[in-house]
Amino acid sequence: MVDAIQLELIKSQKRTFVLDTNVLIHDPNAVMNFDEHKVIIPITVLEELDKLKTGKHTMAADCRQAIRVIDQILGSAPPAEVEQGVPIRRYDESPPLGTLAIMMPLNDPAISFLSPANDNIIINHICSLQHICQDEKIILVSKDINMRLKARGCGIESQDYHNDQLVSDVELLSKGYQEIFGSFWEQIHHVSTRQEQGQTLHIIPKDNLTFEVYPNKFILDEQGFIGQIKAISDTEVTMLDLTHDFLMQQEAWGLQPRDIYQAMALQLLLDPDIHLVNLTGAAGSGKTILALAAAIEMTVASKRYRRIIATRSVQGLDEDIGFLPGTEEEKMEPWLGAITDNLEALHCEDECTHSSIDYILKKVPLHFKSLNYIRGRSFQHSLIIIDECQNLTPHQMKTIITRAGSGSKVICLGNLAQIDTPYLSATSSGLTYLTERFKNFAYGGNIQLRGVPRSLLAEFAEQNL
């Protein structure tokens, strides 16, 4: 419960946040995430949402969700209350601390732009509101950097939407492994070892480890030791002892890892107890070919999964796919060229590469799906490969991951240095969000691949261009 003194303190610290359209598209539930503060949505933002809400693409679905959230909060409130601010009820909180209001254009001379562009109209609204309510701290929240710059030029405080940004610097992102200088065992004061189903497990006191631990994280040292964390309790960490030779000798559909980072990735990809694998890394680091080789191995050879679902997010897909001829899979093939390119790479040593690829495409239940048509579906006993995940928002990532049904596995691939979506950065990408949110998931794992084994040219370009 909040007493009277706390309420007065809260009121004295309240701020007014004006949300841009791209914030509501990025996170349709954004209005619920401003605690005790006042949230204002300009009428121009509602008009933009209304224009974008039709269609089957992911942006339209996010717009519809944002409109539903706003409508649920406002309910049957009278127009006067909507203008002043309707209390936002969050779960069982009582009393509600924040409010939501719709801002209509204000007739005031304090305007900065005469251009009819929507961004300028929103800034003019805020300028007028700031001129009238000089005792309030008004902040524009936008994912658009240029919008924020224009607002600051008009004397309006502005900021990015940070609610779903879990790391301030992408360099702090979990890599999936910990590299130890010298010998790992020199740092361990006590260990007990047991054999279980042909595997060697080490039980180590948790306070002996000076780094962050989470399930399926790998430990490497300069002496050649490699361990994989399998279980964590309040006091102990159980680690699977892996040898360098074992990891490097793994094979999936004829493909063997070229370095220890690819080997750790393949260990996660082929593990039947891992339901989510997240691979990040530079272009040419081997993300797609590893995922595809493991997927074919587990569907054709071991028959662990019934089918492979391949999809990706690319800038322009929502608009362009409708104009491509053919069925959904035929429309998606140009966008999923990385899949067929890597199929060719897996069979480049065959006597007739084209015949091998045609044979594999007929034998392997490989389906190309558009993200636009994944919503509402459930894929059972499927291996789902999602390429270019860096271009997805956290909300879109959640929508796709929740499509995985019973007995399915999801493999997410992406390069945080190649983001094409205008309002996303490396720290706000759904790929970053997924990596941090799932690092403590017992049935998930992530690896940040290093190096560019694609070619010497690609490696030099990645490092120098």
C-alpha cells in the first residue's frame, strides 16, 4: 500500500512522457511501462497507427495490439477525463499511480515547424503543451534519432525507449563461454567428480568461480580444458567435462567445426535437451551453415524432428513479398538464399552439386515460411531456423519463439553489426534481448562465434572495412 507521504513524494517526482508512434510499434505495451508518470499519446500518433494497422505483416499486428492496449486503459472514460489523464491500472496495484491521456492539437503560437510532416506536428504539439504547462517536465520518447534531435533543437527534452534494453553496451552481452588465462583448475579449491552414463561430471563450489555462471555456458582454459555447465544450485555448479578432440571431431551432415567456437555451437545444436540455440557472430562466421547441417542431420539421419521451418526478417519483406510471383514458399526463396547457398556449400564436393541439392530439397522436409504468416500457428516436432534475428524487435521475437510447439527446437541466427531496421540498435535488438533473457534458461544456450572461416577475403573485409 502507498501512504499519503509516499503519494506526495511520488507526485513531486512525476514527469510527463509523450510517446512517438515507433515506440508503440516497437513495444505495443509501452504505455504500461512508465510507472507513476503521466503518459500522453498525440492524436497524430493514433492516426499513424490507424494507417498502419491493416494487413498481415508484423508491423500491422503490433499496431493493432497497441491500439487494443490503449482502448483497454481508457475504457469508458468520458472525453474530459481522457484529455486530462485516465488512471493506468497495472495488475493488482492500488491505487493506480500513472495516467494516460490523448493530446489534441493546441491553438498556441509556441510552434516551431510549419511543415505538415507528422513528426513536426507532434513536436509542435509538445511545444504548445510546454508553453502552457511550464511547471511540468515534458519528455518526448522516440526510437527515431532524427526526431529526438529535432525535439532538442526546439528545447524539448527527448530520450530513447529503454524499457527492454537489458545491456547498455553490446560488448557486455553474454558470449556463451568464459575463457580462462592459465589453468582453470588452479582457481578451484575443492571439486568432487562422478561418472554418469559414460560422462564425467565435476561438482564445484559456486563461490570458487569468480565469473558469472548460467546453464550451458562453456569454460575454456589455456591448458586445453573445456567444460559445460549443466546445473546450478545455491551452493554448487555441476560441470560436464568435454575434451577438445571430442568437440572438434563432431560431425553434422558431413560438416565438421573449423574452430573451437563452432565446435561449442555444434554441441548445443545437436543436444536433444537444448530447445533454444542462439548463435551470433560476424558475417561468414558459420552461423547458417552450422544450423543447416545440424538441422538436416537431425531430420534426415536421426529423424528427431519431422520438418525444418526456415524463416528470416529482412527490411522491406513486409512490402515486397506481396509483389513476388508464386506461392508463399516461392516468394520466400529469394529472401532465404542463404539457406540454399549453404546447401550448395555442404555438397560442393559431390560429383554433381545441383543434383545433390535437388535430391536434398526433395528428401528433406524443408519449408520456407514468411514471418507474416507465422502468427497464430504452432509448429510441433519441428526445427525452426530464424535468420537475421538482429532485425526483430523484442516483441516480435517473443511472438515467433512462442510458435514452437511440443518437441520443437528453435535456432536463432544474427549479426548485431548488420541491423537494417531503422529504429533498432545493437542494444535494443530482439536478438540482444533474447540472449540476455534466456541465458538462465536450463534448456537454452548461446554462442558468439569468432573469426570468419568463410574466406581470407571475407575475414580481411570484416576486420578492415
